[in-house]
Amino acid sequence: MTTDNDIFRQINNAVLDLQSAELQTYERPLKQLARLLQDECLQESNQLLVSTGVDVQAFIDASEATGGGMVGSHHLDWPDDPRQALALTLHLIVKLADDSRFALNFSHTFYYSGPKVMAGIHAMTRQLIIPFVRDYKTFVLSNGKTEPRVMQVRTNRIFIVHGHDGEARETVARFLERVGFVPIILHEQANMGRTVIEKVVANSDVGFAVVLLTPDDVGRATHAPDLEPRARQNVLLELGYFIGHLGREKVCALKKGEVTIPSDFGGVVWQEMDAAGAWKAGLGRELSAAGYTIDWNKLMSA
């Protein structure tokens, strides 16, 4: 019989394959993931989730009703109960694997990241499937116990972590202002004789952090032949700080251009900061999931 460790190793491999898949190849790892999630060794845990009585079609219908006429304005209408959210995602993955056309339409509607077909699949993998696998594994290994999600937002102050790309920083800051938030940019705050990290801590009374991963530096592993574009070291340090301070669900990274993302941060939600502005809807969804009330009409016109 397959053990828990074996099954989650295979599940992680399927997710990695899905992350790197293209239009011609994504169906295979998606079907493999669905098959693994229905493995015999997971049936007891799955029965606990089934007992929550969720209706996946009603969930999809309610979510489809959230959007207006603008692309990217839909968001998933998640229940507050974390077990029901897990159950719905489990059902969704099976449904996505069973119907490739539904998978493409669903990812395009709720995880729109630009006109390319696979952009939605990749965004859905990062934002839905990877967090689900993490939480599902915790659920299975803790014998069906889950931690309640804290949805209360303390403040509308949002910290912007940035490197040398001033244009990206100002674009995000002005966008946040137009939709009702207060962007906190470190160099605009008083120094008061403090070190940089002391200044970060002093201004960390925020409800959310947006981290700009821009190709400001280059580097390579000792034995690697080529240099690769990387975010600045201070950006990665502050990314790690806010993950610990706020929790991963309240940190969203915006990736601009070609930037190598460290493997330690592989489970962190990130959005492609595209020129067309699809990142705004993606950031809006993350803010909504973190407990903020989003005016989608204002957001899409910002």
C-alpha cells in the first residue's frame, strides 16, 4: 500500500510537472494529480472532507456571479470553513482533470493573467493548487484537523518591498492609492537614526505586503556556467520577514521580467507584472482572499 510520504512525494512531482507544462502537455500532470488525490491511502481523509456536504457546482455558480463584464473581475466565493474550502478544492481538481475545456475556461475566468491560454493554468497552479496541496497535507497528517483562517484585517496600510525599479514601485503605489489603500514605501518614512531592518520592523504595522521581484542583480551558483537575473538581497530578506510576520496568505509577490525565484519561496503566491495590467486583478484576488473588501469596478478602472 502507498504510504503518506510516498503519495505526497508523487503529488508534489505532479504539481511541479504542471507548473512547467505547456498547452500540449498540461492535461497529463493534472490527471495524475487528481488520480493521486483519490489514492486508497487518502480515502479516510477524503471521507472527512466529503462529510462537510459541499456542493461544487453551487460554488462555481456563485463564483461566476461575482464578476462584471470585465475580464479578470471574477473571484471564487470561498466558504469561511477551512474544511469546506479544502473539500471544494479537492472536488475542483478532479473536475478540472476530467474536462480539459472546463479547466481552461475556469483558469481563464478566475485566474486571468493575460491573453495567453496557459497563463491562467500556471496562475491557477500557483494560487490554488500549490496552497491546497500544502494545506491538504497538513489536514491528512494531522488526522483531519485544520487551523481556522483569520480573515480580520487590521489596517489598510500595505507595505511595498522593492528594489531599484522605481517605475514598478510607483505604478504599484499609485494603483493601491486609487483603490483605497495606503502604500508604505520604506525610503519615504523617517529614519530616526535606525538601521534599515529596524526601520522595516517599525513600519510593519500593515495588513498586507506587496513584494516587487525585479531583475536588479545578477548571480549564479558556484559551479553554474551562466549568470542569472535576480532580485536584490534586501528584497528577499524583507520577503522572508513579511512571510513570517504576516503569514504567506498576506504576502503577494509581483514578478517583473525574467527573475530567478529562490526555491525556498516556491510556495509563495506571485503574479506576473505584465504590461497589459492583468496583475491588478490578480493582486485584487489576493487582497480579497486576505479579508479585504474590494471594489472591483474601481480596481479594474485604476
